[in-house]
Amino acid sequence: MRDLIDALASLPVPTDGPELIDEVGDSEELKCLIAARQARIAVAFDLDQRRSQAAAGVPVAEQGKGVAAQIALARRESPARGGRLLGFARALVTEMPHTMAAVEAGLLNEWRATLLVRETACLSAADRCAVDEDLAADTGAFDGAGDRQIVAAARAAAYRRDPRSVTQRASHAAADRRVSLRPAPDTMTYLTALLPVAQGVAVHAELTRHADTRRAAGDERSRGQLMADALVERTTGTPGGFSRVEVQLVMTDRTLFQGDAEPALLPGYGIVPAGWARNLLTTGPASEQASGQPSQRPGTQCGGSGGGGNAAERSSEDGIEARQGFQVWLRRLYTAPGSGELVAVESRTRLFTAGQRRFIQARDHLCRAPYCDAPIRHYDHIIPWYKDGPTTLSNGAGLCEACNHTKELPGWHTRPRSSPGSRHVIEISTPTSHTYHSTAPPLPGSSPNKREHQRERKQETGRHPLPPTPPAASSFAPEDHNTPAYPYTRQSRRAQLLFA
């Protein structure tokens, strides 16, 4: 396989127009063939692992665990997608021979084969084989057909074979209702709700009615803006969308105080422009300004280590907090020059403290398993506590629930591999002795070139001296926002400043 990859990489690119198109088509057939081979190899690997686990005395119900995670790592995919890829491979290889033949022949690509597998998932193995034979994709029945046509044909065939199972699947789909959030360009985000059709239509109709009413009353906002603003206001209870919610921003001190262009980090979203981050802390949500609604200019408080209490006392004396719509808290975090590695603190307790959990959240952002973008659910010991792993930040990692359970399976080993002055690194070994590394993402202000960063640091030191020593562990201790000093706080935004 490696020789084939090298041979393909060395092939010259055609220069003639028809030959270029021919190679595009041939490359597509090759991709389909490779997808089919990957499916066969995945099923073979699954069987091999199950045999090995059975020989080792693993209970039948536990056999096969960790296989999808290993496939995901090999394919550079998230663990969740690895499970879907393995399920797709099993269905394709064992129950849908005609679809498999069409993929191998280049008549059906991997995505459209996935659609056929998905639409027949509710059927028994025998009915699925019958539907596969009825459609017979390897005969070219889907030549020229688009995704919707393939889905419609598969649904119709599945319903003819087992209408009861298809109906039950539709009735059980409501259990999968959920709300998800993913980043969009230009500091926007997609808030998506998967709802039963009646509820989804009702929500959309109500938002549309509200928008039409406001437009008729002379509101100059567009219908889409009115619907979006109404959704935020009715969900959070406030026009701006902030109601006793903490929004964390990680930025450098230079970005906040000196107008530097180094972008900031918004946990749960990603990188945001420096100017946008400064505006959020000083003038309120951009959505309020863009919507034409009056924006309440906030007061500002500085909290955290090194004088936070004094700032709060001054604000209290002036009576500022009673008039504020939200408050801004500044916490200083110190990073190593160049690498951006946060300074560590440790604890002798079994569980990570609140300050340590906040530290890990700021460092890792998302699940630290390679290729996994799931949010952090567990603050885990890399070397387990029962194996004398210490409760330190170097031995801590943020993981999603699935990845945390996977690392505890037999044959999986994790260990920290960080060196002084570098970002946090975790080494992961799988039961097949393959090794993968996970490096903590760079924080704002980190420089990929150490020498360049040191040169910039010398220039900046003259105009903005930085603290020579990192703060104590108490810098990361959580502040109690429910104390009497802040009785009027309704909205909170926290800027974590990075000093390097």
C-alpha cells in the first residue's frame, strides 16, 4: 500500500483538457475502491480484535470495545465518527453485497453508500439484504441519480419490506431531539435544534408571526434579524442574551490594553478578532448594536489575583455595581514565552480543585483525544489515580465522556510527555502498539518561532514591562460571585489575560 501511495504521488499531472477530466473520473473510481477496501479491512480488524478479546477471557458483552476508537485514530477522525464508520463497514460488508460491489466498481461513492445504509438501518438483516437486492446499485440503477433520489428510493424499498419498523423508527426519532452549537464565520455561530416536526414548525411559525408583527409596527430590522433576536430574548429572558451567564475570553494583556492585533480565544467557539473581543468587554454585545436596540454601556470591574479585591471595593464604594448591566472580571494567567504553556499548580487531593479544572479548561479547550472536538466533560488523570498518578496539571487532561472510558480499556496506555517550556503533550498507545500524540492547542500570544518571539518580547518589554515571576496557585482559585459585594450582578464576562 505504501508503494502504491508513492507511485501515485510521483505520477505527472496531464496537461491536455480531456486527459485532465479523464484522470478526475479515474481518481474518483480509485477513491471508491479504497473506501470499499477500508470497509473490508475495518470489519476484518473488528473480528480479529473480538477473537483476541475472547481468548483473553473478555465477556461477550464487552468484546469489541475500543475498536471504533482505534479505527478513528488511524483515519484521523473523531471517536464518534469512528463508530459510525465501523457500523457502516459492517452493514456494507455483511448485509449489502450489491451496494458493496457498486462501491468497488466506482458506481457509487462512499457518501451515497452511507445514505443507503442509513435509510435501511431499521430493517432486519434479511430485509436489508432484500432491499439491497431490489435496488441493485451495482447494475447502474443509480446512474445520474442525486442524493435525494437515492434516499427516496431506499426509503420506499424499506417501507415496502417492513412498514411497521419504518413507522416505529419515525415514532422513536423524537428521543433524539437535541440542541447543538457550532462555530460560524465572522464571530457568528450556528445554534441548531433537532425537534419533532410539529414542534419545529410551531416554533418557526411563532417567530415568523412575531417578526411580521414588529415589521408592521415599523421596526426597521429585517425579518431574519427579528426572528433571531426574539429567539435569544425568549430563551435567555434578556434582550442582550446574557442572564447570569459567564462568557470567558482568553486574550493577551497587549490585546486588551495596547490595541494589539493578536486574536483572542472564546472557549466553546474558537478564535475571535482582537477588536471584537475588546468591544465585547467595553461596549456590550455586538448583536445589540447591530440590531438597532439601545446598548447599555457597562461598568468595569477587575478581579482575580493581585488587587482584584481592592478594585471590587472601590466599585462598591462608588455604588457602580448597582447601575451595571454586567461586570467584567480580569484574571491573570502566565504562560511560558514562545510555547504558550500555562504555569502549573498541583494538589494532593484525589479530585482536581475548581481552580485546576478552570486551568485545564483554559489550556485544553476541547477533548484532548486526537481528532476529537467534543466538549470537555471529565477532568481526568492521565496516569490514573489508582496507579499513583498525581493530581497535578501536568497529569491532568480534559476529555469527553467517551474518550475517558476508552482510555481505561485493556491495552490502552496514556502518559504525559511534556518537556519544560513546551506545550502540554499526551502520548496515547493503543492495543495494537500504535502511538499517537496530543498537544495542547496554542493560546493567544504564542509564537511558533521561539527566536522571533524572544525578539518581539525584548521590543515589548521596553514599553510594557511584564511581571518577572508567575503568580501563586491562588491566582486560579475561583471567585465567589454570590457574595454580598456583588448583589446586583446580572451578567458576567471574564477576560483571562495571558502574560508571556
